[in-house]
Amino acid sequence: MSKISDSAAYALENGEEFNSKNTKVLHLGEGCWVMRLHRTTIAKKWHKTNELYITTGGWDTKTTKSRLNALHGVRVSSKAYELYLNDEKWDGNLTKV
């Protein structure tokens, strides 16, 4: 994992703003924080309920997987062009982790 992935994951999990190159963590209000890669939201966390949702946003890239894999409880991988989330087939759509 990259330093940017680790720093962005830390910021999302701890409710802190982050901005480096192509990755941002922003507070949307009401306890909702998002991680964006380029302009695509790939993770949302509600701190009041500790709920985490992730998506590839349609971009199944190494960078997207790196950012998501830095989050606690998330393991995104691919085999034979199929995505897997925590060892279960995954379509990349918004999913609660």
C-alpha cells in the first residue's frame, strides 16, 4: 500500500480532512465523511453509526484497490478479471462493509 492510501484511510476512519494528489477525504456534514479518488467517491463513513460503504465507482484500477484496501476490514482483489471483496465475488457497486 502507498503512503497516500494509508494517510487517506486514517483520515476517513478518524474524521479528518485529507488532500494529496488525486485523493481527498472530505466532511459532507451530519457525520458523513467521504474518500474521493479523482472526482469519484469510493468510500463513505458515517461516524455516528460507524457504517462504512465502499465502491469502485466503475474504476477497477490498482489505485482504487489500494485506497480501499487501506481501510480497516476491506480486502479488494481480482482474479481472472473478477472483483472480490473479502473473498466474495463483488460487482464493485456501493456495498456496506
